[in-house]
Amino acid sequence: MIKHIILWQLKEEYSDEQKKEIRQGIKEGLEGLQGKIPGLLEIKVNTEFLDSSNADVMLDSAFESVEALKGYAVHPEHVAVADGKVRPYTANRVCMDYEV
């Protein structure tokens, strides 16, 4: 199994209320991919964080294999969510993929 973890920081130009709406859109979009992408075992987005955090959104997902992760990266439904709900609003992205 492959774990795929991403942390994003939203752009500073957004108000706190806008950021809350953006985080919710990212969560709904990404978690909505469950069952639609071959090899995607689990996908969870955390948008609630402590004041000590320096990230706004965390994606925690699991895939059957490295090949399944590669397929997810280019899958049209994932690309649509990434291009419509994530990339326009994020300033920084950190990713860690590892085998379990």
C-alpha cells in the first residue's frame, strides 16, 4: 500500500471566511473521488487544525500501488478537482509518498 500525504497553504489574499469556504470545497472535491478512481483505497481531507499549524489543508490518501498513485495523478476526475478547487487557491504544496 502507498500513502500519499499532501499539505497545502492557502494564498494569503483570502479572508478567513473565504479560506473556510475554499477548505470546504477542497474537502468535498477530493473526498468525492472515493470509489471513482481505480486503486484509490482511502481519501480523507482534514481542514480543522490547531493554531500551532502552518498548513491549511491536509490530504491523507492510500493507494493499492505506485501505479495506482500514478493513475490517480492523471485521472480526469482528479485533475478536474485539482484544477478547479485546489491549485487556484493554494500558495504552497508539500507532498510525501511512502510505502506501508
